[in-house]
Amino acid sequence: MLKIILLISYVLDNVFDFILVKLNDSYVKKPLPENVKDVYDEEKYNKWINYRNETKKFSAIHTLVSAFITLILLIFNIHARVFYLFDFNSLIPIAKIPSGNIYNYIFLILIFTLLSSLISLPFDYYQNFVIEEKYGFNKTTKKTFVLDALKSFIIGLILSAILFFAVMFFFETIGNWGIVATCAAVILFNAFIALFSLPIMRIFNKFTPLEEGELRSKLSELCEKYNVKIKEIYVMDASKRTTRANAFCTGIGKKTISLDDNLVNNYSTDKIVAVFAHEFGHAKYKHMLKSIWFAFFRIIILIVALGVVLNIPAICEAFGFEEVNYYFAFTVLTMISWPVSRVFDLVSNKLSRTFEYQADAFAAKEGYGESLIGALKQLSRDALTNLNPHPFVVALEHSHPTLSERITAITSKEKPTE
């Protein structure tokens, strides 16, 4: 019965995602808000409709295939079968621990990380080299695609191993106090990733300092005006993978600003400065520090839930294990925590949208409102963005307000011309 309940929970998670897609479908034919009607001409709008329909169908197939494979693995206790496939203890006795041989865990992590990558690989390939290529987004070469997949697999494997063995060590060493130790370790680990996100991104992208000139001068002036220390302003080679453009701000203390080369090469100086002013607003208001506390609270709740799973051996035993299994406990956690995670999504995305409004308002008060609106419209047009998503989908899944909402807010905050 316990196994059936968990399987039903997993199915309901996927059904809920399907409902969100249908909600967005119900808004496709609704008239666009007046302030975004000029984003797409008729040809571009029809291109967006076609792109959305193809992406939606392909995503549905991907989800169904992944869900089907996952259900097969769970129903037939494949995780446990893989875990007990080899008796590593007879080969390396020193690795024996109360909950099983540590090398069985290494083997389990390796197999399922590899399986996850292999399942996603053909879908990622089709998405990039068929759909994205068809609509002019893809710039990834097959060599870059393969290298990205390999790097992602290695990084994912290393991070998974670190996480699982840390949890195992804490709970094996100090019992339920492992919940506290795991919370502290995961929080520190996430803080480390946030602080050193740029070095990690360098594994995939090249960052070049923005060259001297009018653009850099205007950006530097804004930094000096508010006495915000900028470590560097980089241009990231996003064009090696896509035609889309973006920008971000990272770092505590001295800030690092990154502008995609697609932004620098295809947008006017005023629009780029406006986007920079928005990112500068995030840095000025310390949005990263403010949001990280909620992320930490979310981590604590999930680790407590993990501790509960680890204290109920019957859960793992229902899926073929002879005792509690640390790796599978994380799988169970994803199966049962999705309702709570959705609530956290509502709150975290609401917080994120509030920060986006504040960053937009900062740019508008600096006199870049009109240019920011122009940049946002161009960004949406270039990326074939859905301009009229369902409000509930926005609340649950969107970290940014809709384009129409942002334009309305920017207009109300824009610095009046003299």
C-alpha cells in the first residue's frame, strides 16, 4: 500500500504539470494586452504560435517518456536490483558500513546519473538541432553539444556523490542529529555555489572584459554614482549556443556584471545601459542576499523531510531494499515533497517578481525607463516569448512578471523628462 501511495503521488505531480500546460493553452487565443501588441507583427506572431505548439508537443513527449521510464524503474524495484547487483563487500571489505557497502552506493549513483543523462540526451539533441535550429535560435555545434553533455554529466556526478556521501556520513555518525549537520552542510554548499557561480560557468563559457568605449564609460558612471564596487564587467560568449540574449549580476561585496555578446552586438547602447541599470538595481538592493535566506529555509524543510524518510525503513523496503538507502531516500523525497515545493515556488517566485519590479523601477528612475521597455520588447521578440501566460502559471512558475506588467510598472516609475 505504501508503494502504491508513493507511485500515485509521483503520477499526480506529472498530472499537475499537464494541467498548467492546459491553463496556458486556454490563454493563447485571448487578446494581447494593449501595451505589448506591437511586440509581434503578424508574421512573427504566427512564428511564435508555431514555435510554441512544436515545443509544447515535444515537451509533452519528453515528459511522458521520462515519467514512463521512472515508473517502470519504481514498479519493478530497479534501484534496489542495481544496488544489490554486485557484492562489493566481498571484494573490498573495508568499505562496509551499517547501511551497505559504500561502493554499492558509488555504483548506484554512477548508473542512475548515467541513465538520466542518456534519457535526456536524444531529447536535448532534437530540441537544439531540430526545433531551435528551425526557428533560428540554435548556434550550438555538435562538438559543443557533446562537450556540454560530458561536462554536465561529470559535474552532476561529482556534486551528487558529495551530497549523498555527506548525508550518509552525518546520519551514520550522529544519527538524527544528522538533520542539523546536513542542513548546515547543504546551506554552506549552496552558498559556495552562489559565490563561485562564475568560475563554474567558465567551464562552459568564455568571459571577456567589456572593451573600453562609450558603453563601458556609461556603465562605469552609473557604478561610481552609487559607489557600488564592480569587480568586472564581462561579455559572455552566449552566441556559441543561442541567438537569445541575457545579463546577470553576481557576487557579494564587489559585484560582477555579465552581458551576453548577443546583447552587446545586437542592441543599441541605450538599451544595453538600461538592461545594465536593471541588473545594477539588483546589486544595489542586495536582492541576492535577501533571497538566499528563503532558499535556506526551503532547504531546511526538505532536509527535515529527508530525515523523516530515513527514519521509516518501510519506505525503502517497499521498493526492494533490505534497509534504509540514502540514495533512494532522495528519490522518495522528490516523489512526496512536490506539493510543499509548489507552495515554496509560489512564495519564492513572488519574491523574485517583487525584486524584478524594484530593479525595473531603479532603471526607470535613472531615466532609462523608455530604453528598458524597448529592450524588454526586443528581448521578448527575439526569444519568441509568451506574452499572455495564464495568471496562475505566472504565480507558480514565473520568476519575472509578464512583459505587460513590467511595462505598466516601469511607465508609472519612469523619471519625467525636463
